[in-house]
Amino acid sequence: MNLSVVYQPAVSASTSAYRVRDNQGGELDWANAFLDGQRLRQLSPRSLRIYAYDLLDFARWFEPQHRLLAEITESTIVDYVRHQLEQDPKPTSQTVNHRLGTVRCCYRFHTGQEIPAGQVHFQRRYTRRSPLGYGRLRTTVARGLRLKQDRPVIVPLSAEEVAKFWQSFRTYRDLALVGLMLLDGLRSCEVLALELEDVQLADGQMRVRGKGNKKRLLPLPPDILEVLGHYLRHERPLTNSHALFISLKGRQRGRPVTAAGLRSLFRHHRVRSRIPHANPHRLRHTFGADMVRAGMSLPALQQLMGHSQIATTMLYVELAPQDVWREYARAIEKRKALDSSHLS
């Protein structure tokens, strides 16, 4: 059975546009019923796409066994993990864990229960406390196999790298795109989802649709206000599209900038500026680190960046190595000053 994910515009508000089908057009009922259920929950198309590809990977391994979804156990999950780890290239631990989470959600959707243990038992006991470090430790027991994930450490761009990357852009559209990530912390998908009506130049603010279609109102820095004004008056092609950012030339002129187009734009300017690690996520991380250095509170930064959990915000405020060394040098100088005062 040759399975694939097919995109077809949804004919109703309760049907997912992403479907798992075989090469003859037949639908994989248990997978598509789950996707339709998530569509009822008003999940974003991006989330539905991710779920669809997670289920596709599991179905390609599971369906040739001619078993029912209700028959799987944690032993099945272990065999599925072994299958993934034997692939070349091997998926990351984060990818494997996300797939397992989707399979477990799908099982609960159809049975109303957790996946039974089977012949193996994975139970993890760990302690938790508030992300801010206060409160009592709480013991939590987690069941089910989960791979250990390396904690991501993303070093923000330095001021020199930001300046060099920024100077490689020439059009007002591109400057506005990069500026919204760097000075407002927007995700790449949030920038591409902006529409003309979301930008309120007179009030100096914009409406952003984040993950889960959650809306938040953000200020527009004066520099970005000026660049956006020039783009809208002088560069943006006449088009019926409601998207804020439009392709300026080529066969796609007048159409919204796509995710692939944005990736291509960044690839070009990484080569041109010789800043190989400049990407939308790193610009967003640089914004978070800069705001913390400037003294912004974590709750305010959480609101600006659209995080539902403050623990996520704290991942963006890891100190860069240069910050650590700066604090170390400051502490050493303070210690020397104290020692000299005691000696005198």
C-alpha cells in the first residue's frame, strides 16, 4: 500500500483539508477521522498538516501488518520507535516524540483510553517546580516511551552580525519582513499571515495571528513604521490579494510571499552577508535576548512573543556566551575591589 498526504480544499468547516490516502485514492479512515476531529477543534491548517504527516509515517509502518488501531500496545510503540531509529537518515528525538504523541492522541480519540502497557513498561518519575524557580518540588509520574531530547541552545546574533545581515537587504519589503522578526519577535509564519487590515499605521500597531490562531496586538517600532509606509506606497504591486507581503517580480508577482519564497530569500542573503546562521528563528531569539538585556519583565515578553507558557519564554532568554563572560568579568572586578578595600 503506497500511502501519501493529499491536500484538497475542505468542502465543509468540519473536514480537514489534509487527507491520508493510498495510491488508488482510498482514504485511511482512522487517520482521516482523527484529522476531521482536530478540524472541529478549529486547529490551524499548519497543525493539521503536521498531524497528517505524523500519522502518515506511522501508517506506512503499521498498515502492512493488517492490524486494528485498537489492538496496539506500548510494545507496538516500542517496535515503531525501533523502526524509526533504523532509518537513514535517523529522525531526531524531537521528531520521534512528536510522532508518538500524535499516535497516542489518535488512539485516545478512537478508544477514549490510553494505550495499554503490553509486555513492556516505561514509567518515569521526575520532580517539577515553577519555571521561575519558586514553590515546592512536585513529583510527577509519566508513562509511555519517550526519547531523551537534547535541550536546544540557540545563540542570538551579535550586534555586528545583525547590522551586516540587515545591510544586505535592498527593498523596503524585505527590510520590513526582517524588521518585524528582529524588532517585534514575530515567527516567520506570523509574518507571512499578516494582511493589510492587520496593520494600523496611524495607531502604530498591528494585529498578529499566532499559533492556534491566537490573536495579539503588538506595537510597531518607528523604524518599521517608516519602512512599511514606503513599501505600501512605492513597492507593493497592485493586486487583489489581502496579504501584506507580496512577491515583487517574476511569475509570482502580485501573489503572497510563500514559506518557500521566504526560505529562498534568507538563503540568498546569508550568502550575500556571509552570516551563515541567520534565519527567522534566530532573529526571533535575538529579539527575546535583547529585550531581556534591556530589562523587560518575563510576563511582558511572554505576551509580546505569543507564548502560552512562560517556560517557553525562558528558553529564549538563555544567556549567550558573551553575556556569561561579561558577567564573569564584572564579578571578578567587583571581587578585586572588595579584596583591595579589605587589604587597605
